[in-house]
Amino acid sequence: MARMEQRLAEMDRLIRKVLQATRQWPPVDMELSKQQIFLLLTLLDKKRATVGELAEQLALSPSATTIAVNRLTQIGYIDRSRDESDRRLVWLQLSEEGERRICRFKDQRNEFLIQMLRCLSDEEADQFFALLEKMTNRIT
């Protein structure tokens, strides 16, 4: 039991260290919350979505998602358009500026993560990802 407590304490220390390092995300000039960044990253992957789809994907309430979308629309990162066949349906997609900014953020984040992974051999990286996958598959 003491061994598991030591491991948990070490895991907690390492997680805190990574979280402290990621405080540089988002870059100061983006002035976005992590929730807004995840929303933009989701739109980057999906290309277009409804508020309901984003809320479900991000495990947020529709009202919280709407508030985030409204702010991102105001600052020009998201465009809204009505569906031609069902005018009640509103599609969201990244604006050119939104795509440019979130891609820049993603590049910066990837560079940070690459720096962390550089100290691993290919075999160690494979093991790391296999273990991380195994651990996160247990999260519901």
C-alpha cells in the first residue's frame, strides 16, 4: 500500500509539473479560455458542427457552449450559417481568422509536446503511448 501511495504522489507531482508548463496555453495574445480552445480544435477537426454536436463532443451544457460560441463569433473566429434545407439548423465553422489562430496554437502546442517526447527512444515512445492508451481507456 505504501508503494502505491508513493506512486500516486509521484504521478500527482508529474501531472502538476505538466499542467504548470501548459499555463502558457493559450498564448497570451489569444485571450481565450481552454474551453474555447477545445471548441475551436473540435471545429478544426469536424469542419462544421451544430451547437448541440459541440456540446456533446465537449461534454458541456448547450447553454455553456452557446455562450462560448457567441464570444468566438463576436471576435471573428467562428462563422454561422443556416442550413439550406432546414432553416432552423445553424452550422458553425471556423472563420479564416479562427482557423489561422487555432492552427498557430496547435503548432505551438505540438512543438511543446515534441520537446517533451524527444528524450524518448522510438521504443520508449511506443511504450508510453500504449500505457497512456491503456490508462485512459478506463476513464469514462
